[in-house]
Amino acid sequence: MKRLRNAADDAEEYAADAIDFAIAAVEEAEYATLDAVLARAEADEAADAAK
């Protein structure tokens, strides 16, 4: 019985860690998107200024 409870505890901890990792990945993707938008805006601005 104790072994099964420990296995369940481990599975719950693993699931919680996976959720935390996924949340961090989404936040990182949001920052990457903002960086890409900013880089595109700067590139477009530079191209317009060079005309």
C-alpha cells in the first residue's frame, strides 16, 4: 500500500513539474514573439529610412 501511495505521489509531482515547465515554455514563447515583432518593426523602420 505504501509503495502505491509513493508512486501516486511521484506521479502527481511529475505532473505538477510538467505543468510548470509548460507554463515557462509559453512565457518564453511570448517573449520570443515580442522580440520578433520588435525586430521586424526595427528592420522595417530602417528600410523605410534608407529609401
